[in-house]
Amino acid sequence: MDIAGPIIVVFVCLAVMMLSGHLIAFALAVTGLVLIYTFAGGAAMAAMAVDKIYHTFDSYVFMAVPMYIFMGELILRSRLGDDLYTGMAAWLGRLPGGLVQTNVASCAMFAAISGSSAATAATIGTVAYPQQTQRGYDSQLVLGSLSGSGTLGLLIPPSLSLLIYGGLVGESIGKLFMGGMIPGIMMAIIFMLYLGIRCSLQPHLVPPKKEEAVSWKTKLMSFRLVWPIVFLMMVILGGIYMGVMTPTEAAGVGGIAALAIMAGKRRLSWPTLRDSLLGTARTSAMLFFVIMGAMVLSFGLTCTGMPRQLASIVLAFDVPRLVIFMMICLMYLGLGCLMGAIEMMVMTLAIVYPVILALGFDSVWFGVVLTMLIEEAQITPPVGFNLFVLHGITKRPISEIVKGSIPYFFMLLVGVGLLYAFPQLVLWLPNTMITPMG
């Protein structure tokens, strides 16, 4: 089959549906149905698409999505993020850049129990921004650090994007989670180095007087504020790495542990539990509807043979695979200006994934690289979600948040380049897992 027809149908349908204001999930599903009825035999194939969706969601992997979201909702409403920030400030406040360094470290640690970029930026931003601006820190510097560091919520496991990627392509969730660990830590270190160097070269961005020195006794006492986050990290990531739990089981255990911590701190109430459950239902429903729409589109594309033919065409070009990889990166950076991270990923996987495998790239490696690319969508105008989250919290102009986020956009690109040059940054930890599960 000539792929020109399906390509035209996809672009026209998506453009018409999205420009007319329809939800992305509905636009994806309608485009897929148009493909099926136009090129792939109509009602019988549409029934097969419904069956595929049912069997995909009737899986052990996707059970983990609402459980990780529930854990994040509980943490978000328990003020553990406030405790984490206060505890980290005691240790990092004297570094070059002062409390802005605490933003990166706190976001990195909160990401290890959140799985959401927006939740990470919102939780740490709520407590960090007012404190730091009142102390005289440059507003744009603070906003940029929160927006950029918030993206770690999608990279450091448990990551919703890695979970959904693994469920859609059939890759081990445990390996994907472990694959995101070192790149996530690497990006946090790069962000902190950048802040330290910039604040040393431009001291006017931070208060002239350094943060007060904190005694070792106070630092050690600060662990009582941080231990719940550390405990949850050890339970979830340690259990997965040691092969004690699957990622789905770790999600359930993490939710129960979060409830126990909140009860122990006397922060568990019926309104908190109710709001957490409602937030979980809303977020899970939104994600699942987007995935369902993307699966209809993916099935329609597969029926037309477009992914297979595109992979053959790409391989026929006599160009280095680096060039093709860079073209894929540019495509995702462009899409990041138009749609959200998860929507972008699930919409394109049906086309891009066969090309990636045909070029000989590792599936786990690509899942982490793809997550880093879609992280950039979180800080790319006009639809970068982190930008609007921080705008809602701080009431600062979007333009100011965008300017502060620009360095992090380029640092994430550097991170993608490092992963391309040194793929073992992703693959080493998954290959050392005792019993890969998930």
C-alpha cells in the first residue's frame, strides 16, 4: 500500500480535530477509526482494535498507574514536600547558589516517589518560591530551577512515562525504572553544577549574605524531616532492584506505606483521603483515555503498514543512524511545542518505535531517551505544563518562567547527547538487577 494516503489522512484528521478544540484522546481515536475504515477493512478491523485495547488494559502492568498516582496524591497533600525542602536546605543552603540548589535536590528526591513532573514542580515550588524570593533570590533564577528540576519527575523512577512506554511496547518496567536512575541523578548533578557556576559568576542573583551556617546537630536532626521520603524510595526502588517486588507490587506497597506515614504523622484525615482518591480517579481517567485513543490510532497505522514501510524507507537511506536519530529528536522537540508529554509519546510510538528497533537501538535505552525528550515538552512554550503549574502557583508572567527555563532545555539536550555517546549510562543498572521483573 502507498503510504502517502495514510500520512495525508493522519495529518488532516489530527489538524482538523485539534484545531476545532476536541480533546486529544478523541482526536487520536477518530483519526485511527478513519484510517481503519478507509484503508483496513472497516467494522471487522475496528472490532479487533477494541479487543486489543481491552486486552492491553486487562494487564498487570497498567494496574500500577493509578496506584503510583494515588501515592503521589497522598504525598502531595501530606506536606511531606515541605518537610523535604526544609531538611535539604539545612544541608545545601551554604553551597554556591544557596537555597536554589535545594530546589534541584528536593525535586530529585521527590521525583523518586512521585512519577509526575507537574506534581514535583508544584510541591517543591509551593514552599520554595515564596521563601527564596523574600530572602532576595532572583525570581527568574528560582522559577527556572523549579521548572527545569521538576522535569526530573518523569525521569527518576517511578516514572509514569516509563511505565506507560513499557506497557505499550512490552518492555520490562523494572528495567526501564532502573535505566532512568543514573540519567536522572546525572541531570540533577548537571543542574546543580550549572547553578553553582552561574551564581559564582553572577553573585547579584543571590542574597549578598550567605545562608546562616547550620550546626551538625541541626543537620542530623533534619533527617527526621527527610526520612519518610528516603524510606519510600528504599521500599519502591530497592524492592524492584533486588527482585523482591514487581513495579506493580511496589506501587501497592508504596501507597500503603504512604498511608501509614501520614497516619503516624497525624496528617491523615477523611478529606485528605477523599481528595487523594478523587485526584487519582481524574488523573488516571485522563491518562487512560489518551492511551486508548492512541492505541486506536496505532492499530490503524499498523493495519495500513505505514510503520513497517517507513522503517524500510529510513533504512534505505545511506546516512549514519546519528542523522536519523537527530531527526527524531527534532521531531519530538517540535511536537513539544504543540502537545503534552504523555500525549506526544503515545501518539508517535507506533511510527517511531519500529524505526528505532530497525536502526539497532536498545528498547530500554530509547525509553529513557524518549522520556528525556518529552521532559523538554514540559518546559517548552506554548503548552509546557510545568510553566503553567508554576504560573498558577507564583502568578509570575509566563515569559519570565520561560526565560528562566531556557538553560535547562539545553542541559537536557546535552543529557540526550551523553546518553547517545555512552548508552551504558542507561543500560548498566538494568543489567545488574538481581532478578529483572515487571
